Amino acid sequence: PAEPTMVLRLKFLNDTERLARVRPGDTVGALKRAYFPGQEQQVRLIYQGQLLRDDTQSLAALHLTHNSVLHCHISQHSPAPAPTGPHASTDPVHAALNVGSLMLPLFVLMLAVLWYFQLQYRHVFTATATTFLAGLTLLFSFMAFTMYRR
């Protein structure tokens, strides 16, 4: 005999709801795959204040009944998978540098090199170039101060 179906209410942070027709034997992972295709890793389901972490757990084991409410949170970024295997540290995704955190030191280094050249090779720098370099340094200093003052 076919397993009876039940309806679950998927409630999102913006108070919208979506109905999901499932079977008690279905797993949390199957529910995510059916109603959030391609976003399974980004979806967090919460039932009665508990995060449903185990995608292999059946809905019946969670004591979900007809018309139960599952709260859904969809993150904008998928979590990084746990490193596995001996070459996990050489994986380019895990080894990628956060370029944003390198911008400040890179810009400071670039300004320092330009000031060094300006002081060592004054004859190459025109008054306009020196004024521009001073203005750029002041602008950068002001921006860095206001950003990192918080």
C-alpha cells in the first residue's frame, strides 16, 4: 500500500509560507532536494526550535504531523564543505585568499613606494604629480580612518 501523504507548512523569515506535500518516510534531505533544488546546502530547516542537521533523518522520526510548521532560512552563501582527504589543504577553493583583506596593505605599500620614488627621483615628478600623490594620500588616510574608526 502507498504511504499516506501529509502537508507541511514551510515558513520563511519574511512570513511567507509554502506548502510541501511529503510522506512520513521521506528524509530531510529529500525534502530539501524536492522543494529547494540546487540550494540544498544553503537551506536550514528548523522544527520546534531545533535545527534539522541530519539530512538522512526521516520526517516520521522527527514526529512531524500533518500541517506542522518548518521554519526555513536560506543563506546567501553556501557553507564551505568540510575538508576531506590528504589533499584538502591544496584545494583551490579552500586556499583562495580573501582579496578584500589584502587591499589595505597593498594600497599602503603602493603609496609608500610612490612616496619613496618621489623623494629619490624628484626630477621625474612634476608639481602636478606630487600634488596628486599628496591628495591621494590624504584621501586614503581619511577613508581608512573613517572606515576603521568603528
